[in-house]
Amino acid sequence: MKDQKPFIIGLGLGVLIIAGIALSKSKQPKEATAPSASKPSQAAAKPKPEAELKPETPNIPAATETTETSVMALVDAVDEPAGKIRVLTGIALSHLKAGKDAAPLLEALLEQLEALTDDAARREALADVNEEFSGLAELEAHTDFQAALVELEQTLNASTTPADKLIAGIEDPTQRIKSRTQIATVLHAAGQTELSQTLMEQAGTETAALDGPDDLLTANIAMTIAQMTMGQPEAVEQIETLVTRISALETSEAQLTAYDKLTRELAPWATQKTVAAQMERIQASVLKLHYQADPVLRLVSGVEDPSGRVRVLCNLAGTLALTGDPEQSAAMLAKAQEITKDLETPGQLAPALTHLAAAQSLIGQGEEAKATLAKAMETVDGIQSVDEQAAALGDLVAAVESMDNAEHLEKVLAQSLKTANAIQQQAQSVMQQSLRLINRLPAGEQKAEALEQIALAIEQGGAGQFAELQFELATLHHEGRHLPKDAQRAAKWYRKAALGGHASAQLNLAVMLLQGEGGEADPTEAFKWLTAAAEQGHAEGQVALGMLLALGQGVEADLVEAHKWVTLSSKSGNEDAAAALAQLAPKLTDDQLVQSAQRVEAWEASQTPPPSTPDPTPTVEPKSSTEPTEPAGQEDSPTTTAGK
């Protein structure tokens, strides 16, 4: 046996109890013989039958009941559950070996084993009891008790998993908890949700039993990360609880270490909205802790916006440099750089870098200022919001103005123009989306009002902006879709789009001018717009210009130039141009054909690189003319929406 103490204790208690029983029995005969001493003749003359002696036997169960009560009183006096089991084990063993009835004791022992709530403690106690009773298996009185022990052991073993066996050798409780949560996440991913949940519950039980704040924090983080991995909604609440617990740690060093650990663990979920909010809260707490520990940072602890803190520190750095305190100036600038490194969103980083570049330039760090400014301009490109991008650009311009550096001015000007163009494109995209929504409305007053609002917004944008939208609006007026047909309004919007470089608008405006639609006919202006469209490589514009030159309408006839434009149009795959070329070529001499070929070659050479204003993608299918060789304005001329 691995420990004789339980048996010895039980045996000693058993001896005391047996002695008590013997003493109680030895007193009974004296009480019975007392009457016979006074009346000996009656006892001798009239002996009692055997049956009449039986009433004395009930004294034995009474003594047994007293014995059991005494035993249980001894057991109840022990506070520790394991101690009660040891006492009961020892007494039950002494009864069994003495041939006495141990059934009540064994039953009480089973109750104590089942009362243990911790499986590990129950297994340990069960192993000890099995070892103590191992030599009594042949006793009949022990059979039922042994069967009950076997059943209890089977119940415990049924809850044992392969994970328990893997974790059993890990002594450190926090590592054991982390292992349980990691295995739980793997099982959850494999579809073993029930077993995964069991492991998480076991990890939770072990976590609740931890005492040290560091161990408890490590275990809670492991539990939270497992919940995040498994997508459990309570994980968000756990993160908030963790942040609160960390803020309650005694020292700032402990808080910073814990925040760093939690941040690293939560990094894979940093883009989730709820987690991102907690990460911002953590970052704010970390900054606050740094500021409390640093006298320089305490100067800007009241400024909430991080880029605003950088601005204040940079201004202080510049002021100190000008007043002859370069050492303190460098300290301020170093702190500004530290804050800048922690900024992640472009909307905060761009202005912070701008302030930093201005301060570097002011204290004589020219090369560093140049590199910082370049990074600031790159960051502006990454800002998605038009408003934030414009605001960041304003900070850039203000910073560069204070630098008084021509090279910096040129770079920021280029970035300013680039950003302005991007903002215009985004605004145009929004307008196009609005127009698509308007087109889905049923025809009527509401649609007309919405279109007029679009038109007003476009007019405020000025010439050259929103050319595609202007072309779309002109087409709606021209064809009478969703709005009453209005040639004058169509010509107005075609002209705006044409001025913005829209090739299809230039073609359609030229056709309207040739036909006198929406105003007086003006072949000369039509020739100007057809030339503009053709020069951009617009195939329909090129063939229309060629026919205009061939017929001498609005311009002096020029067969060579006409052949050139029709040839270029046919080379781009325009079927109408190919048909027109077949009719035009016989009218030219060989020398004229050679001249035309030379002009075609020269024009193509001038288009490398391609034209700066490419032909916009048409939004409506083009309507081809039935006879493009005839001049515009006749029956077979291109329709007014030929450019679409």
C-alpha cells in the first residue's frame, strides 16, 4: 500500500468503537442479576424458558445504532472532503476485516466520492480507495461496493478525452488553459462543436481557479482569442472586460505590457468594427500612459487628435530652435516622430507628416524634410474621402508655404493638381451614378426635376468638367427620352461636352450645325468640330470630315485630305468608311493617292503616344448613317446621335 495512515486511523477508531460496545454489553448483566440477588428462591424454583430470554436482544441494535451515529459524528467533524473519505475508508476496512457490517459506512463513502465536484480530485480519491480495498475483493460484503466503484470509474473515464491525455502532462496552469483553448478551436473548425465547448468550459473552470493577476490575464486572453476564432458573440464583451481589467493593474509598466500582449493577439481581427473600436480604446490608453510618464508628452496630453499633438510639438520644436534651444527642440521633434509612427489611418498620418516636414525644414533638416514631405504626399493618395483628401492637401499647401522652398513648392503643386483631378473624377462618377438612378425613374415631372438638378450641378462645375454627363444629358434632350424633345437644349449640352473634349459630342454638335437643328446652320463651325473629333481618332468623326472635304461643304474641297481621313477611319474598322473609300478612291490621281498615304502615315506617327483625350466609352449604341458619302444635312446624312 502507498499509505498505511488511513488504515491505521480507521483501525484505531474501530478498536475504540468496539471497546465501547463491549463495555455497554458488560454493564447489562449486572443490571439483570440485581433482582435475583434479592429473590434467589424464585429464580431457582422457576427458571425462565428460552423464549422469554429474547427480549434482552434488542439492546444490541440500539448499541449498533449508537456506534453508527458516533462514526458519522467523527466523519462530520472533518472539514476536508478528502479527509472524510480517508476516515470512512479506514473505519470501513476495520469493520470488514473484523467481520462486522460495514454497509452503512461503504454507502457513506460512496456518497462522499460522488460529492466531489472536481473530476481530477475524484479520480485521485477513487484510486486511493481502490488501492486500500484491493486485498478484500473476495469478501462477499465488499462485492456491491466494488461494483459501485467500478461504475463510478467508468463514468469518470467516459468524460476523459484524447485532449485530456495530451494536456495531462502540462504542469503550468496557464499553459494548460492555452492548450485547451487551442485544441478547442481546432475541434470547432473540424465540426466537433460539442467536444470543443467541453474543452472551453474546462478552460473556464481552470481560469476561475487562478489567483495571480498575470496568470489570470494570460488565461483570459487565451479564452477570448479562442472565442474570437470560433466566432462566439460573447468574445466582444470579453475584450471589453479584459481592457477594463488591464486598466486596473497597479503599475503603468504592467498595463503597457498587458495592452501590448492583447493588441498582438487581436491583430488578426483588427479590421472588424467592434474589435477596431476596442483597439482604438487601447491605443488611447497606451498613449495616455506614455504621456503620464513623459514630461514632454504631458504638454500635449489635452489634445485629443493625434495629428493635432504632432502639430503642437512641431510648432514648439520650431519655436525652440529659433530661440536658441536646439536640444529641447530636438526632444520635441523626436516625440512628434514617435506619435507619427503610431498613426495608421491616412487621414491622420498625412497632416502629421506635413507638420513634421515643416518643423524639420525649419530647424535645418532639409533632406529629412524632403523625405517626410514625399511620404506625406503619398499618404494623401491613400485617403478615400474626398473631403479628407482636400483637407490634407490644404495642410500640405500651408506647410510648404512656411518652408519657403521652391523644390517643395513644385512637388506639392504637382500633388495638388493630381488630387484636384482625382476629386473631379470622383465627383463625376457620383454624378454618373445619380444619372443612372434618374434613368430608372418613370417618365414624368419627378424625373424632369431630377434631371434639371443634375444639369444645374454640371453647370456649376464649369466647362471641361463632367463632359460625359453633359453628353448624356444632351442625348436625353436630343432624343426626347424621359424629357420633351428639345433640340436647343441638346445643342447647348453638346457644346459644353464638346468644349470639354468629348469627341462624340463634337460630332453630334457638328451634325446639328450642318442641319441647322436647334439653331441656324453653320457649316464652317461644323467643320471645326468635325476636325476636333477626327484629330482625337474618332472613327465616325473622321469619315464625316472626309465627306465634308470631298464635297466642299463649309470649306474648300480637298480630295487628298478627304481621302486621308476616310482611310484613317476605315483602318479603325469602320464599315461606312470602307464603303466611302471605295467610292472616293477612283476620283484621285495616283499622285494624290501617294500624297494621301503620306499624310496618313504622318498622322499615325503623331499619335504615338496615343491622343491625350481618348474617345470616351459611348453609353448609348451609335446610329450609323445609311449613306455616309453624302454631305451632312441631306436625307442619308448621319443622325443627330451619330456620335453615341
